[in-house]
Amino acid sequence: MTEIDTSPLVLHGRRRSVARLRAGAVLLETGGVRHRIPVAAIARVDATGPGGRVLTVVVATTPTDSVTYSLTSRSAPAVRAFADAVRRALPVRDADEPRPEVSVEPVERAGPHLGYAILGALVLTYVLVAVVLVDRGAGERAVVFWLAGPVLTGAGSTVLPGGVRTVREAVVLRRRGITVEGRREGSYEVGTGEDVVTHHTYAYVDALGNTRTRSGQQGGADEVDILYDPEDPEGTTKVGHGTAGHLALGLFRLLAGLATVAAGLWAMGVGAVALFR
């Protein structure tokens, strides 16, 4: 075990997923199982997705086939640091050399976190208030508004962060972005079944002469313009030199999220008022 094939970094993701680099293997815990991915089996590791917040590990099962594992984190710098640590551990090998297999084992979970307890209490309150409204004969309108309120609020809350992030990226890129030429290194699929999306990886040289990569759903042509933030050259990037469309999309998401949250809170308020009549 060396400093290269073991890292102190711990990458946490959504739904209690976590990734570690231990003794020459990436340990990816997600969905109640732990995937032990030997670094010798890894063909590529990238920081992909919006803002580079998705760790993507591509495992070559045969010379022509591969399997993709991913983890979505809140921190793009954490994803990049973990991906860099895994890249440093990748061995030099021949393309036709046999690769070790990925093993899967169940993970024992501790008791529910405080967040789950709070969520359970909120859901119970939500149901009890609806029952009380029906029992008191508050009317169909009050019950429907109360039931629909949290649904609208939750939907808006999922859209808001993406809108804020997209607007920020557009403003930053418009103010200090630099455009360079990017060349497509390859494309790969992420997800399974109907959720499969194609990502494209582009290599580009920044203004300081450093070679960098950019992965995401944008693009598809062999050569494109890459607009990047010199203060975050791999985290804040986009395909194409224009920012108007990016900004418009972000504003639409932001306004749609705010409107949906406001509608949900108003609907809950209507139901709550009927509770005290």
C-alpha cells in the first residue's frame, strides 16, 4: 500500500453515497452496496455533469465494452480532487491486458440520521393536518390546496439550485471568460435504460498553456469553442463562446423555481388558515 494507491480523501454524494480510494481500489458505496473497483480495471475517471459535480468512473470490461459508475456530489472541487487522486493511482498497462473484476458486497447501514427523523415528522404532520381538515369539513378546496402545497414547494426547490448555478456560470463567463479551441477526445454513455445520456469529453489548452479537459452533454462535433473561467478552468466551462442562451436558461429555471415555491407556500397557507376556522 502506497501514498499513490491510497488517499485520505472521502467524497460524499447524494443519498448517502460515498467514495474512497483504499489499497489500489475505489470503494464506491451507493444504493446499499459497496463496489470495489480496482484501479487496474479503470479506463478513465472524470469530473462530469453540471459544474463538474459528478464523479464518473469508466471501467473497461473488455477491449470494446465498458461500464460506468458515478457519484453526484455538492462540491465540484471535491470531485476534481478525488478524480485527480484516482488518476495518479492508475497504472500504465497494455490495452489488451486482462483487467481485474469489480466486486460487489452489501453495506451495513447505521440507524436513520437526524435528517430522516425530521423528514418523517414533517410527513406525519402533513398527513395529520390533511386528516384533520377532512374531519372538520374544511372543504375540498382547502384539502386539495394543503396536499398540493408541499408538492409544488418541493418541485420548485429542486429547480432553484440549478437555476442559481446556471445564472452564476453565465455571469462569470460573460464577465471574465476566455474562449479557446477544444478537440473531442471521445464520447461515452452515462446511466442505464431510458436514463442513458451521451457525454462528450473535450481537451483544450488554456491561456497559460495547461492542457485541460471538459466533459458534459454539450457538444458532439470534433472541434468546438470552449468558454472557460480562468479562475475555475475545469469547473466553470461551456461549449460555445456565447452566454446569452446560458443566461436565459438559468433565469427561466430560477424564475420557474421561485414561482413554484411561492405557489406551494400560498397553497399551504390557504389550507392552514382553514384549519383554524
